Amino acid sequence: MDLKVIQCKNEYYELAQEYLKKMDILDFNINEIISKSISILVDHDFIPTPCIEIKLDLFENQKKTANYFLYLNENKEFIDEFLY
């Protein structure tokens, strides 16, 4: 993994939003999604590494209500996702 992640950051954020839309998040009334960060994980307790972590902040009526994390391998293939 190298500078390709930086050069394609908008594409990674768009992928994260696409995966988020597929989740059943009926408990939330999300009306704003903020692209927060992209990280390269080299070590993690339960996620296969190395991988790319994309974080989105989810807001409901201007109040942050949740975080969404998407984990992809270097080929942009799904590894895992986490919503809290």
C-alpha cells in the first residue's frame, strides 16, 4: 500500500458510503455523512492486516450519532465493517 490510497481518497470515501447504504440502519435517521479519515492498518487484534480503514461520521439533526468503519484490502475488496 502506498500513495495510491492518497491519490484515490475520494473513491475510497465513495466506496464506504456505498457499503453504508447497504447496511440496515433503521435505528438511525442519518441526514449527514462526513468523511472523517482513511488509515492504513498494519496491526489489529481482529481485522486481517495490512488493510485500509475508512471512517465516516454519521449525523442526525446536526448531532453526531454514530461512526462507520469500512475495512478493505489493497485491491479495494471488502474485509469487514463496523457501525457504532
